[in-house]
Amino acid sequence: MDVSAFEGLGAVAGVSNRGQRELAATGATADTPFRIASLTKTFTAAAVVRALWQKGFELTTPVASVLPELATELTVEQVLAQSSGLKQTAEAAAVAALGEGDEVFLAAAKLVVAGGQEHPPGERWAYYNGNYFLAGALLERLAGGTFEDGLQELISAAGLSSTAFTSGDYPRARRPSGGLWSTVPDLLTFCEFLLQDKGLLAAIATPRVWTPLAYGLGWAVGPAGMLYLNGRLPGYRAAMLLSPGHGWAAAMLVDDTDALPAIAEYLDGLQRPLTGVPMARMIDAFAA
């Protein structure tokens, strides 16, 4: 692997090919933590699915069965698949203003649901962080503690050592949609964990909606079953690819918000010999 094209930036890339790893870095070390932005959603989705199953619920369970305080007919599956059809009325500033107490996740969920429906549930995919504010409240209730407790159960089960929230650096109610810091080795470990848990992987990788793109639970689904997504926050860009059929995963973290086109080309070059499927345009176009 060669990341010299990213010289002048902090950039780390890594590949896991059936557990065999290769890493490369410039302007950083392989273990440098970065904000992973919307890659956080993959963790939240996996944690909600695990917690739901542990409580004996199915993905088609109505949200109101878990959170009776919410007047909604949405299912958990529709929330995680971003096919809720909710109006995108929960502004970031309003969610941040909810504060830092343990009540913020339910308060954010109420704010999201209060916006009402723009489309019928399950009809189409639309990128909306509000879906994952709602998912955070679901995980909190299912875990029986805080949202962070529920996510930590997954982080511990996956054996991650450098994936966490940093207190005070991101509005707490927004954490389920994009608040984690992580490293490329931890992201590869997470992908390896998903590859080993066939039931969880199947739930996540099965498309729940196809318009305007195929989307599972926390991941977009491309040709040949390739899972992909990217994320951004000021000063950071992150992307992951996961090929269940090949037992292969890749991740890249860069300290430049505008680096996505170059990241997309780089990751595409890594996976193209394996799948023969062009992915650069899809990675770059994903609406994170």
C-alpha cells in the first residue's frame, strides 16, 4: 500500500483480507485517532440490532413497542435503514441545545418524530441524521442504561481498544449519528467482527430500500454486495468498504474534509482487483 498521494495531510489506510492486514500512513501513525463522523452509524446500527435480539424483538418491531412515549408507526428496521420518511426538521442546533444529560436521547427522538412524515415509511431512502438520533434513544432503552453503555457493549464484544467518545467535544444527543473517534486498525477489527457474526452481518447487509440507492442498516449496498459509506466533519473525512463475499474490508481516515474524491479513488483501486466492480463514484456520491 502507498499513500504518498496524500502527503502533506494526516492519512491512514488499511486493508483486512480474510484477517491478513496491511496498513499505510502519512503525516500520522497507523494508530492515530480520527473523528469517524457518520461511520458511527454502522456502530449504532449493529448495537441496536444486537440489543433488539437480546430482548427477543425482531427488526420489524414498532418503535413504539420499545419507546411508548413516541407517537409513531415506524419500525426499528425503517429507522436504521433511513427509510422512515420523516420530515427533516430536527436541526443540529436544536438538538445540541437539548444539553448533556441522560434525558437528551429521548428528547431528541421526540423532536425528530414531532416533525411528522414527508413520505410513507419504507418507501424511499433519505439521508437524515434524525433517524440515528431516534436510534440512539432505542439503544438506550434496550440497553437499560445510557446510549453510551449500549454502544460500549458492542465495542467491547468486538474487541476494540481505541474507539470512543471524547467528553464535551460533540453534542451528546448527536453522538449516535456521528460522534465517535476511532483508528483504522479498530475499524478493520470491527469489520472482521461483522464478518464473523453471520447473522448480524446478514441483517446489516440485506437491502431494506432501493430508491434512490440500495441501503441496509447503517451501510449503503453496492454491486456484488459491497457495503460502503463515508463520513465527514470539519477537518475530517472517513470511508469504509466491506465485501462479505470476499471476507475483505478497507478503511481510510484523512484530516481533510475535502479529501473524499481522492479517498474514493484510492479505496476503489484497492478493491477493484478483487471484485472487478467500479466503486469510486458511489463512494464519492454517498450523501454523508
